[in-house]
Amino acid sequence: MSHSQTTAEVPDAPDVPPGGSAAAARAHARRWWVLAVIGTAQLMVVLDATIVNIALPSAQQDLGFSDGDRQWVITAYALAFGSLLLLGGRIADLFGRKIVFLVGAVGFAAASALGGAAANFEILVTARALQGVFGALLAPAALSLLTITFTDTKERAKAFSVYGAIAGAGGAIGLLLGGVLTEYLDWRWTLYVNLIFAAIAFVGGLILMVRSARNRHVVLDVPGTLLVSAGLFSIVYGFANAESNDWDHVATWGFLIAGTVLIAAFGWWQTRSAHPLLPLRVLLHRNRGASFAAVLISGAGMFGLFLFVTYYLQASLGYTPVETGLAFLPMIGGLMITATLATTTLLPRFGGRPIVTAGMALSAAGLAWLTTLDLDSSFAADVMPPLIVAGLGLGAIVAPAMNLATAGVAAEDAGVASATVNTMQQIGGSIGTAVLNTLAASAATDYLAGKDPRDPAVRAQASLESYATAYWWSAAFFAAGVVISVLLYRRGATGAGREDGMPTVHM
């Protein structure tokens, strides 16, 4: 069906811009430039989860905060971002995706400038939390714009291959960029660099995107918003506490239980609300539910890769931050290859089940292979091959899963469906970080039992044991993903049309 026919058949859809089909046609002609703008915004949000990690020691020395406080520079961003994503997605549906995208870009830039100029720990943490708030507006608006801009099956596949590659590789890119900026400039530039990304996103969005009319049919579900935001906050906070406290600490299990209860109450309320924040029709579609699960698992498993390979390269092999970032480039290359191939060529022919399942299996194999690394391993022969295998697997998971998670979503649900994808990735990352850190620390403690911890060789071997444990558990996450993908995804190729049979409107 042609673009002009698509627009004509749904004249009253909320995403048709003022001015009718002529304006929509102009926007459609600029769609690839819009993809570049959306990709820039997504890269900024994703890499910000890791870019500050490498800068933390320098920031700590400069601002004089303690080791115990250090985690809050990371956690503040994760808490705000993870707990507000669904609200941000619904705001995009309610007020229009372009305006929310632009507000998110400006706010993210302002928060980054505040963090870069921080004179003390409190200002830095406040800035990171504000980054999370505006990221929760920007990320779902960007993905929903992509969803409704690219509706042709082949073009959608190309667009999501790019977007999925960015979403999957953004964490590794953040490590590389953070290392370069910290080593050659200053830790503050890991925050100031966002001003460049945000400026590109804002100017590009202002010029290229068409403003959609406000959807007056969307009503904000206030009780649902409060329940899910508090629930997600409690879950992320609970897992964050597990990193610094034991699992039996009240701040860990108490918040995890509270979060579970609140999310359950949210699910109950969504079946009764006249205007649900997250309509069950978004969740209960079989391929979409499978894709949400795939994004959650890949988010958890990826941290076994990024976090502990980073530790290994720097602490065990003595790599600099820049060398560590460069070491991830082959993995990023593999990820981009399979993200493109899987989404543009394989997904339309075979559907999600064989592709995502193969990606899970490859990722599990790559992480299991990493357990063979030791203190004498070389990069070319020992480190690079498993990284490439894991990257190939991640590309086959993330890009197709994000495509299928938003395929067929009605225009009025595009924002909240996109927010759910980002929420799954964020919650997966929080779970992965907490669980893997705890298991790795326990493995190191068990190894040191009965040995002299002052011996450098013993400490080095204990670190290897902890990394191997993290890799094995990450591989187990992906192995579980194999089973889940086989069971949940439908057989055969799937289209990208609306579930109700109506075409989705171009922006």
C-alpha cells in the first residue's frame, strides 16, 4: 500500500500533522534524516548509563566523596530513568511525540551541564537524577517516533537494525568514549559531551519532525502511574542496595517485596481502569510479550559482558580506559552485522523465533567461552573471539526484539509500548548488575577462604574466579532466553501491520 493511501485511509488519526497529507508527505520524504536524529538521541541516553562509570574515580578524587557514596552517581540515573519510563511514554502519547522529544533533549542537556559543572557530590547526584527524568521522556518518544515513521516492512527493518545496533552497542560505546574523555580531557566532559548530542537531536528534531496534534482521546491514568512508578522505583532501588548491602538487608528485600506488590497492584488496576496507562492489549500479544522478555534477558546478560570484561581488562591485564574501550570494538562490529542482517533479511522471512533463539544461544556460547580467560590471555587469540561471538548474538536479539515489540502497535499506544521496551532493558540491567556483582563477590570470597589474601597472585586468581562466575551466570540468563524464545514466539514470519488490520500512519 502506498504512503498516500495509508494517510488517506486514516484521516482522523492523532498522528497526522496539521496540514494533511502534504505535510505528512514532506515528513515521509525526510524520514531517513529523522532516523539519524532519533539514533543520536538514543545513543546519548544509552551510553550515559556507562560513560560515567570510567570517570567515577576521577570525579571522586575531585569532589571528595566516599566509596560508599560513589554508587549513587550511577544509581540516581537508573532510579529516575527506570521508574518514570512508562509515564514518559504516556506523556508522549498524550501531548505529542515531537514536543516531548524536544523537551527531553533540552532537559537532558541542561541536567548534563549541571552535572559537568558540579561543585560537590550533592549537585552531581541531583544532575544525574535529572538526566534520568528527562531521559524517561526522550527514550520512549524517540522509539515511538521511529515506530510510526517507518511502517513499510522493508524500511522498518532497516530503521530498526540501526536503532537496535545503537541500543545494543551504546553501553560499549559509552565505555570507549568515557575512557577517551577522562584520559585526554577531564571527567566533567563525560557529561558535557551530551550537550553536543542534545544539540544535534534538538535542532534536527525541530527542523525535520512534524508536530502531531494532541491526542485528546488519551487520558492519564493517575493511580496506575503512581503504582507503577513507585513499583519500578522500589525494584531498581532494591537491586541497587543489593550491590552495596547483603541480600538479607531490609533495604534490599524490603524494597524488592514492596516493588513486587506495587507492580502486581498496577497489573490488577490496569484490568479495571477506564484509561489504563499500559493497556493489556500491548502486553498480551504473544510475539510482543516474547520480545519484552528477550529485551529484559539481554539487558541482564549484557552487564556480565560489559562490566566484568571491563574489570578483567583493566584489573587483570592492565589495560588503560581507552584500550579497554577499543577492545570492545570487534564486539560492536559483530553486533552491527547481525542487527542489520537479522532485521532486514532474516526477520521478514523466518519471524522472530529462530533469530532471537539463535542470538540467545550465540550470546550464551560467547559468555561461556569468556570463562577460559586467565592472567596470560592475549587479546587477539583469547579475548576477541568470544567477544565477537557474544556481539553477533546480541545483535540477533536486540534489533529484532525491539522491532517486534513495537510492531503492530496502534498509534495511540506507540509511546507506552516504546516505554515498555526501554523499561525492560533498564530493569534487566539493574537485575543483572546486582545479581552478578553479588555472585562474583561471593565467588571471590569462597576462593580466598583458607588462603593468604595478601598474596598478589592469590588476589589475582580470586578476581578471575569472580569474573568466571559472572560469565557463567550471564550465559545461564541467555540459555534461559533460548527456552523462553522457543516457547513464546510464534512460528513463521510476522508482518508489521496494525493488529486491528488498519495501517499505521506515517509521521
